[in-house]
Amino acid sequence: MRQSALNRLLTQAFGVFLGVGIAVWVLRGFGILTFIPGGVIWLLLLGAIAIGIINYAQRTWWRF
């Protein structure tokens, strides 16, 4: 996989995880998705942070 394709994939994955995490958090706050445990929301947000860090590291440090 080329580096630009990997960057695009990681950026899209970051956006999806962050978007879904925030959407679930807001909907749970409004009382719509009350059946989803808080741990799932934390996993989504922490997954987004992890993918963002990997994306940043891949862009700046890993020069293959």
C-alpha cells in the first residue's frame, strides 16, 4: 500500500471513530441511546485518539 493511500485510510478511520463516538455520546446524553454503556463510548473516543496518533507518527516519523 502506498504511503498516501495509508494516510488517507488512517485519516478516514480517525474521522469515522471520532464522529461515531461524539454522535453516540450526544445521543446518549439526550436519552436516545441509553442502552449503550459508557465504556463503549470511551473505547470509540480512545480508538480515535490512538488512530490519530498512529496517523501523525506515520506521516512524520515513518519514512519507508
